[in-house]
Amino acid sequence: MGACMALCSLASCASCLCGSAPCLLCGCCPSSNNSTVTRLIFSFFLLLGTLVSIIMILPGMETQLRKIPGFCQGGSTIPGIENHVNCDVIVGYKSVYRMCFAMACFFFLFFVIMIRVRNSKDPRAAIQNGFWFFKFLILVGITVGAFFIPDGTFHNVWFYFGIVGSFMFILIQLILLIDFAHSWNEVWVRNAEEGNSKCWFFGLLFFTILHYALAFAAVVLFYLYYTMPDGCTEHKVFISLNLIFCVIISIVSILPKVQDASPQSGLLQSSLITLYTMYVTWSAMTNNPNRECNPSLLSLVSNVSSSSQPTPTSAPGMVQWWDAQGIVGLIIFLFCTLYASIRSSSNAQVNRLMQTEEGQESAKVESSVGDDGIRRVVDNEEDGVTYSYSFFHFHLLLASLYIMMTLTNWYKPDITTQAMASSMPAVWVKICSSWLGLALYLWTLIAPVILTNRDFS
């Protein structure tokens, strides 16, 4: 009986996948704004592709597949059946490249289709906000096709696409973190003014000190483990410059003129940006091919120099996919992706950068209730879209490339040896993105002071 009820529930929810707008015809989905539901579902597609990529790159996956009789070429066989599947392609870094290539193509397709959509009355808005089953089929079809791409130079060329896309996505992550910090500070300050001020101000002070303490501890560890007295000059320059830049933005954020022009700016935002900058610096240094300046996590934990024992990347073709910076990168990626789907910012500068409309998302919209008493998803974009459809898909396209680089540790494929190796371009991309991100944040602080004739509120 329970199974029958479950099947009926699933059948009623199936209409969500084929409607002209998300969940307008079913009661299985919660009452929410149309724009929010759409972004969450597209983000779910991205997270689903990320999960598949993670499974494909798990250590030992190829070995387990080869044990399946009659499946992999060179694996267990069944008499009379020829093994046709090339398991080198469906697992490992090659599978991640192909899976993320498919996701990038999928989001690029919608990026092109949704250019200059102004409101939900545009026929293309129905494509954006519905037909999820068919969209899923399109994604699956592109993914299947991607696995038939010949090896050749595909991985080497797509690596450079990943480098450029990841550079841009790191900047978007920084913008989202700036927006999150502004919203966080704004809400807590408002709560402090309306209620128990000591409690809220203590919370702001605590997290500000915590962020700076973690960043300072990171700098100390960087100098201890990622530099040498007579070497690793690049790392010393990276750490020192980013430390100086973070001190500068922290001082600028509390200058009287900056505070008068932007009362919402403060040390909480600067501390969070400082901590994120230190993460990007660490991530860059872990891609240095010089193993003396880039010790493995195992050697750091065991307090043994990486030069005295082999590391997971010391042998050709042996790649340490799962390291600490990759895991932290995935966590930050998940946070930023979900935040981009539900964000409602009052920061005008960030809204201009992210192509969203100020305040529309948080507007009170009266829920639509059907004859059966079920609350439906509300179309809150009849007068105008609350975010740029095209830019949102471009953001997810860049996220697909960033995931590809993160899961493969930013290693560069070698088409001659079929091995993976760290590369200096990945180091410079990350460091330059941190510098550009800090410059962008500094501009958000000083722009209201310099351009007094413009409205930055």
C-alpha cells in the first residue's frame, strides 16, 4: 500500500518536469518565486554532473569496472562476448574532462538562447523556466556524445579552456563572497540596532577576528612549509604581496571617507576577502611543479620533507586527485553556487556586476493558490526579470570548467606520456585572479568616494 502511494506521489511530481514553468501544475514543490526555483534546478543539474564526475574519478574505479565480465577492454571476459568498452575514457581525468565539456556545452547553449530576455512574457522564458525533462535529456545526450570524442589533442586544448574559465569563475566567487559579506554585515547591524546590540556586535567582532586569525595562521604556515631559505622565491613573493594587499584593503575599508560614502563597508567584509585570498594563494602554491616548494599533505602531517619520500605525484602518471585544497575548493564552489541561486542583494555595485535587479527577489509576492488549496510557484518576472538569464548560464558554464580543473587538481595532461603533471600556468592564473579580485574589491570601496556624482547606494 505504501509503495503504491509513493508511486502515485512520484507520478504527480512528474508534471514538474514537463510543464511550461517549474512546478506550476503540481503541488509537490514548495511555494516560491519562479526565478528562484529555476536557478535552483539548473544548479541541481550542475551539482548532479559534479557528483558523476567525482564518482568517475574515485581511486580504484577503473579496477572495479574491469572486474565486470564482458565490459571493459582488457578486463574479465565472457566466452563468446567481446569487450567493447574503453574504460580508460569513462573513468579518470578523461571522464571528468568529457563530463564537464558536456555541461559547458549545455549551459553555453542556454547562454546563447537566453540573450536579452526581458520578462517572462518572452516565449524563451517558458524554455528557461520549464520543460525540465527535455532539458535533462539534452544534457544526457550531449554527455553521451562527449564520450565519443577521440583523444587526440582534445584534453590538452580543453585544459586551456578550463584555465581561462576557472580564472573568470574565481573572480565571480570573490564577487559573491563580497556580496555575502555585505549582506551578512547589513543584516547583523540592523538586528543590533533593533534588538540586543551587544550580542550582535559581539558576533560581528568574533567572526572578524576569527577570519583574520585564520588568515594570519595561514601566512605563517605558508612561510614555514612552502618556502625555503635559499629557494622558492616565487612563493615568498606571492605570500608577501597578498599579505600587503590584504592589509591595504583592510585599512581602506575603515577610512572615514570610505565609511561616509559606504556605511555598509567594514572589517567583516575585508576579513572574509583576506581569508579567501589566502586560500587562493595556497591553492596556487600547491600547483607548483617544484616538489621542494610544494610538499605533499602527507609529508606535512607526518613532518617529513617531501624530498625524503615519494609523493603521490612523484611517479609518472600517478596523480593525487584528492588533496586538501581541492576539497576546500569544492566546498566554496558548492556554497557560491547555491548562494547565487537564492541570493537577494541590496548592494548596487554587486548587482551590476552579477547582472541582477536590486530588491526584486526579496519583494513580497502574493502566493498563487489553486482551487485545491495548494500553493503554486509564483511568476515574479512578468514586469521584468530579476536576473540575467544569459549571464546566469554563463556563470554555470564557468563553474563547469572550474569543477573540471578542481577535480583534476589543475594538472595538465601530457598527450605523449598520457600522464598528468602540475604546471606553472595554473599557478599564475590563480595568483593573478587573486590580485584582480583584490583590485575589484578595492574599487568597490573607493568608487563611491571618487565618483561622487554617481549613486552607489
